[in-house]
Amino acid sequence: MGSVKVTLTLAEELLTAIDQHVASHPGATRSGLCAEAVRGWLQAQQDAEIERYYQTLSEEERKEDAAWASFAVHRASALWP
């Protein structure tokens, strides 16, 4: 995956915290730390979307989901004893 250079405007205290982290972690970079933070934010967004999905399931959908999960476990245990 390629990288694209962008410009960010951050509160001074955020940049200070980033620079302190980078200074105390050899090999760390501002860009790397920002990319890691965005990845964490994206993961949190995905987790929240999955949680919202499961919270909206009807009782019938929950039972069907549980049946599929049970089937998957059974099949996986047959493949990988």
C-alpha cells in the first residue's frame, strides 16, 4: 500500500505528546504514530458498527446466527481435530 503525504493541523499539546513519544521510542516517527492512531480509530468504528448490527437483530435472527456459529464450530472441529 502506498503512502500519500498530507498536512495536519494539531493542537500544540497533541504535537508535544507525539514528539515526546517519538523521542523516547527509537524508530518511531510522527507519521507512523499518526497512522497507528487512525488505524485504531478505524478499528473502533468497525467494532461499533458490528456491535450496532448485533444489537438490532431480532430474536429469530439471533437464533439463526447462533445456529450458524454452532455449525461452523462443528465443521471446524471436524477439519482440525
